[in-house]
Amino acid sequence: MRRPTDSGDRPSRLSIFLRRQKRLLRPALLVLVLVGLVAGGITMLRHVGSDPRFAALRGRIINMLPLRITEIDVTGCVLTSESALQEALGVRTGDFILGFSVKAARERIDALPFVDHSVVERHLPGTILIHLFERQPFAVWQNHGHFMLIDRAGNQVRDKGMTGKDAEAFRQLPLVVGPDANLAAAAMIDELTAQPEVSSHVVAAARVGQRRWNLTLRNGTTILLPEGQEVAALKRLAQMQETIKILDRPVIAIDMRLPDRLIIRENPVTPNDNNNGPDQGDSPPPAAPTSDQTPRQQPWLSPDNGLRRRRA
């Protein structure tokens, strides 16, 4: 005969499952508690970090933390000054590295003159790497009385005016003048560089009618170059400079626009001068004026203005 079972003494399936999983539930509960504490701590730190009333407490906590900046490595810095870069970076060696914002520092550095963009990295435990990609200024462009730095493609290079380090960049670069001169500057400057006997006398190149160039020498002489024949004209000038020092003569202008002649316009003869004119071999009689007259002399940068750039 079977004995009746007492259902009240049999444990439920839930209690059996809980007993079996008891060892796993305790660690899970502990993890949930820790997650809650961390979330609460982050929320509190955000509030403390943004509230100026807790600035002193925040500073003491940061000073107690490890992971200090021990090295700041900078590459690609040529025109950007060390002081400007340091100010934009916002931290120094010895500061807490985890309090350094890579994004904010990169935005400030990218706003510096001559900087096209930058790469800023934080390498724990204590190194910050900075690589600058600078827009190299190629020349100074004067247009409607305004001076600006341009790169080889003719694009403006950001600057802060004719002061400080920007003035150093202005002084060492060639000067081009006039509308469209920025776009045609690269070819003209390369051609001048290939003739150092001529380029050493030139202080400015003025674009005329957006099609040809006038060169202004240090002694004030203007050289009128032919349209599309700049290379041949500059070679001819270099040869004459070597033989007769034509660029050292105190004349008003040297007109090379006509392919079969060279016209030299001398200073007017004063009453005190003798009646003997210039040697007939120096130049043929002036040609009749054309529609492309010699433009009024443009102002240029004096080689004594500004400061000489030093490599950063």
C-alpha cells in the first residue's frame, strides 16, 4: 500500500533553482552595486568638474593622482613659434595627463597662423605627441594696398598682420603686386630663381593687365618684361648684367617688350649737365608709346622692415 506524500514538505522549483544558483547570484549583485556606484561617481565628478565652487577640491584631487606629463614631442614645427604652440596646447610637463583634452588642444593648434592642420595624440603613461602640417608661405602678395602671405598655389596663408613672427615671414619672401599676381607668382618666382644675377636685384614683381610682369629693382629701376617671353628676357638680362652691369645703372626703366630691341629710359638731363647725350650704343631712340604704358611704380617692402625669421 503506497504512503501518501505531503506536498507541503516538497521544495518548489524556484527555491531549488535559487539554491543551485546561489553562488552566482552573489557576484552578480556585487557587480550591479559597483556599476551603480561608478555611475553615481561619474555623475558627481561631472557636476564637480563644471562647478567653479569645487575648483579647489578638483585641483587637490588632480594633484594626488599619478600619470603626469613627462614628455611633449613636437614635429613639423617650422614657422610656428614655441610660445604660441605652448599656449595653444594648454599643458606643460608635470601636469596631469588624463586632464588633457586632445580635441580641444587640436582645435586651438589648428587656429594658429601657418598651421593647416595638426595631429595630437596622448600616449600613456606620460607622453603627448604633436605633429604640425604647416601651410608654407611662398610669397607676399600686395593687392589694393593690402599685404598677405600666399602659398605656392596662390592661396592665402593665415597670419596676424605685420607683427612678431608674421613680420619675419613677410620680410624673407618675394613680393608680387597686383590682381591675379598670386595665381601667376609661382612661375615668375621660379624663373627669377633660375637667374640669380637678376633676382638678387629684384625687390618686387608687378602683374600688368593680368598678362605680363614688371620688375622693380633695388635702385628703383623698372624692367618691363614681354608677355609670354619672360624666360628669354631674364636670360638676356643676366648676360647683359655679366658683361655691362646693366642692372646697376641708374636708369628709370628698361623696356624689353619688343623682341628686336632694348629701350633704356634714362633720367632727364638737368641744365647743369653737359650737352653730350648718352652713348649711341647704349640704346636706340625711345619707341612711340603704346597702350601698355609703364605703370606707376608700386610700393614694396623694404629689406630693412620687420624681423628675420628664426627656425622654431
